[in-house]
Amino acid sequence: QVQLVESGGGLVQAGGSLRLSCAASGRTFRHYAIGWFRQAPGKERDLVAAIGLSGLRTYYSDFVKGRFTISRDNAENTAWLQMNSLKPEDTAVYYCYADLAETMATTGPPDMLAYRNVKVWGQGTLVTVSS
């Protein structure tokens, strides 16, 4: 299976932008749907965005729709999450994940605990948005 390494988190002012990267090892990256969950202190891990195998299918949670864009390049074994118009409530640790099923990239999380079914995770990167 793939292993994921994240980068790109940091501190930004409200209204600013950040770009997260999720780089995968191995040749099977193209077989996995990729996405990001985020977890704020004391809260559950919520799905932010997901992208299918070919990049044609994407899902965005309501709280980031119109502000965040997910993309991938299978030749580079990398996915990105471009985050614009950041708000203080976007502050969280962001975790990229890989999943052989495209379900979440197509229809979103099946329930509020969808993260429990994910087997492959990046190490997480902290995004802090100051007001």
C-alpha cells in the first residue's frame, strides 16, 4: 500500500491562502482515492475534500465548498489541497488519506465517523488561521 507524506501547513491570517501537499510512495498511487480530513481540538475528524482515482470526481464538504480545491497528478504521485479565503474556524490538523474505494470522493462521508474506516493516513499538518 502507499505511504503518505504531507507538507504545507502553517500560520496564516484570515483571508489568506495555503496549499497542502500529499506525496505518496509506491507505484499504486493511481489506484487510490485521496482526500483530507481535519481535526480541531476536542472535535471529531471531519472530511474536508476527496478526489477520485482519475481526478474527475471530487467531493467538498459544505464548510469549504467554493474556497478549497483538491487536485492530483498521478504521474507525480501527489495530491494538493489549495485553501483560499481561510477563516479562523479552518484551524485544525489536516490529515491526508488514501482509500481504495472512491465512495467518499463520489458521495461524501457515509457517516460522521467515516474516518474510522480509513487505513492509510499521512502524518498530519497543522493549519492555524489567525483573526
